[in-house]
Amino acid sequence: MKKSRWVVYLFTSEDKTDILKIMEFRSVKDIEAVFDIPAQTISNCFHGLIKPRGILKNCMIFQSIKTL
């Protein structure tokens, strides 16, 4: 089983200076359910394959690995 989490920093604007909310998810599918964006789009944006679009312009997504 994976021991990682996805952390999403949601900012008030695209300049990413003021944090609105910090959220933690178990999977990209969970992020998909909250933001109503396809998991493939979220994953491609995270890996830098596409430019952020929509609400992803106001987000920073990190994958954190939990230590034992």
C-alpha cells in the first residue's frame, strides 16, 4: 500500500501569494472528486505535461511521502 499523500495549496489568486486553504488527499481520484477536474488533467499538470488551467492556476500540488 502506498504511504504517500497529496497536498493541495489553494491560493486566493493566480499570483499565489495568499493561501486560502491547505488540503490533504489520499489519491488524485480524491482531488478529482473535490475539484471536479479529471484525474488525468490533475496528474498531467502535476508532472508538467500541460499548463495549469481553470482552478489549477490557483493551486500548487505536492506529493508527500510519509515516513515510518
